[in-house]
Amino acid sequence: MVLKVELLSEEMMIKPSSPTPPHLKTLKLSFIDQTSPPIFQNYIFFFNHATADSSQLLKQSLSKVLTLFYPLAGRIKGNDFIDCSDDGALWVEARVHGFLKDVVGNPLMEELEKFLPIETQNNGNNDSELLLGVRVNYFLDGGIAVAVCVSHKIGDGLSLINFVNAWAVTAREGDAAAGKIPPPNFGLVSSLFPPTTMDLSQFGFSPTLGVAREKIVTRRVVFDKEKLAALKKSAAAESSRVGNPTRVEALSAFMWKQFREASRKKSQHGAVKKSFRATQNVNLRARMNPPLPDATFGNLWNLANTTTSPDENDDLVFQLRTSIREINAEYAEALQDETGQLEHLRKMHERFSLEGEAVNEFLEFSSVCRFPLYEVDFGWGRPVWACITTLPYKNFVIFMSTKCGDGIEAWINMREEDDDIYMGAGSLTPRPKL
């Protein structure tokens, strides 16, 4: 049965409740902003029940919080700066002709995308200057889904979640919210990682580098507490140098191993020994010297790359941990000057290029397990579920904590024809469940 979603009102813009001061009207992009993909990140938060005045409450509180997060109401100009123009955030409301319990109990990726305010499956060709879009979806059983899209050009995933939590506190606490929201610092990132005036294309960089041109589908697999404990035990037994791997390390190594084995079997050139690269997204905040607060707004992430030989007996957990530890304070400091920036561009190009490399396949991981997704509370209680939708990157896996915190959901983005690599019989876990 196809889920019908009906728009309740025309699209509108929610502007900050107070105008942005003249001296804050321009926000320079940082170097990391400049090299971040022009896509919209998204999260959808599902709640069992909302109040009768939820629409007005959400709009008013969004207007108030945009005074604090003023760049999100602006417009991006080229690849240089944000015009903090107070033009507003996109606002959409819709009626879902279905029940929340059915969507949450049996989530379908193509249905989840209907709840978003902005089309995210555009192969990265985002010409919009818009930075923030919100859509509120009302279910027949009284449930509500709040979907938020933020341009990756202005901030990373943690920035998005911090904004949503600040919005929720504003809705829940009203005038008392001011002292409960860690103030975001918008100018710090561009001062630490100054923007470049170089022509980035001469270094092999383009805004759509790595964005898939083919159709991408997403599969969700849930690893419960028992499965994760078994994976940790297995990973520790297979590693001679990591005695107590984290849940994310064990799960990453497991999925990487499964991907390698399935990919080798699928290859038409089975006699050719393949090498594989794993790429992990790393949060720079805690790795800076001194460390930056989690509330620091902007793109503060980098890539840790690990390449394995065709040897089946690689210590995958150790290699994953080692590559992440290389993204340290010294690495972050090097990224602040032109030499380090050029090296960053080289690695980004290498990540998606096979020229001069023996690497045939790659798998990318990003974990948001520690992000406060389930702390979002607009006054109706915490979400019964929080999720993402498809992103235009192949072989891209995002780890999210389950609501109880004991399990991990793996959201696997892949080409449609590669479905069997990840979801083949016995390769991962039983069908998703909540």
C-alpha cells in the first residue's frame, strides 16, 4: 500500500523573531565548509502524540531559536560566505493518511522520504541557497513526525542535532530556555580553518566528488545488544592488539569483512586479488588542542582512511582504530594552513579515484551513536524513533543508536544492483525490527 501524504498549507518562510545585527550579517565559510558536499543532511523525529497547538508552538519557537542560530535563516552565496539575511527557513505541514505505528513498526525508505521538506536525492546538484527546511507531518492516530534538513555547507551532523535540541528546549521551556541552550559559536570554525581562495578544481576537487550518479537505495539493519556483544567478543579474538574493541569498532570490522568477502565473490575477475579501503568520518572537536565544545557550530569533521591488503587475515579492528587515532591535534593543526589543506584535497580525491592505486573497493562509515537524538523533546516526551533517509553516496554506512541505547541501527546506502553484497542470505542479521 502506497502511503499518501497531503500538503496542508503552502510553503512559507519562518524568519527570526529578532533581526540579525548588522555586524553579524556576513559569515565566512571555513575551508572544511568549502570542501563539504552540497547536500542536505536530514533527520526525522517521530512522536506518539502532540498537543493541539503544536503547529503554532513549533513555528513560534523556531522563530525564536533562529535568532540564536541566525545563519540558518540566511542564504549561502557561492562557496565563500553566508548572507545572514533573515530570509527565513522553509516551513511545510502535511497530513499523512496512515498511522505512525505502522511507519515506525515497518519503515520503508521510499516512504520516509515523503516526510522531508526538501528533495535530498538530487545527486548533490544542489543549486539552492536555502540552508534550513522543516516539515511537520501529522498522522491519523495523533502521531507527529518532525523532519529537519540542514545544508552540509554550513554544518555537520552534530551541528544539526544541537540545533534541533535547542529548538526543542525553546518550545518546551519558553522564556526559561535561554539559560539552558549552549550558545553556538559561528565564527570560530572559519577562524581556525581559514577559507581558501585557491581554485579547488585544479586539485581534482569538485562539489559533487564521490556523489553517486546511479540510483542509491538504503537498507536498515538492527544489531541488538546480544548481537553486538557477540561481535565484540569475536573481534577481540581475531585481533592480537585490541583486547576490548568498542561496539562501533567491532561492528565496522564485521561489516567491512562481510563486504570484502561478498565483493570478492561478486567480482567477475575472481582471480584478481582486491584491496579495500575503509573510510571513517571523525569528529574533530574533541581532537583539537584545546578541545572544542560540542556546541561549536560548523563543519568539524575529517576522514580517516584505512587500506587493507588482499590478505584475509588482516587485523581489521586494529587498523580501523589506528587510522582514527592519526586524526589528532597535530593533524587538525596542519589543516589550518595551505600545506595541510592541499594534503586534505589530495586525500579526498584519492578516496574516490583508482588512478595509481591498487584499491578496488571502498566502504565508508559514519557513527552518530553518541549524538543526543533521543533527547529531543518539544514538550510531548522524547521520540519513539529517530531516523535518516537515503544519501547520494554508495557504500556509505551510518550507525545510529536504537532508542533504548543498547543496540545500533546500520543504515546502508548502496547502488541498487549491489543489494545482495550487503543483504545476502546470512551476511548480516535478520530483517530490521524495532
